[in-house]
Amino acid sequence: MRIDFEAYFDKEDDGIGGSVRVSRDDVYTLEQVASAVRDFLLGAGYDYVEDVGFSKNDGTMVWGETL
């Protein structure tokens, strides 16, 4: 599967104009999705994000993998 994340920044609202996009090919696990979300958030300026996790319906947590 391929996933794409894109954010647009407005100079008036955000102080900068432009966009950031993160795309990943061959994404098959939740760990890979979480890793892509983390990379997207870092690219969008959330530089304090260390990891992203998902809570599954069985109560377990899945965290991103470091690539």
C-alpha cells in the first residue's frame, strides 16, 4: 500500500507559506504507518514528537519503527 500525507501552510496564519508532503510505498504494518505519521509531523514542524502509537482494540499499543 502507498500512503501520502500533505499539509499546506498559509503565510498569514502560519507565518510561512508552502507545504510539506510525506509519501511511503510498501506500507503493510501499523509500525510502518506510525513511522510515516511521525515523519510527517516532524516535517510539519512538530519537532518535539518522538514517536507515534496506535491503541488496538485488544488493549495493546503499536509504536512506530525507526527507519
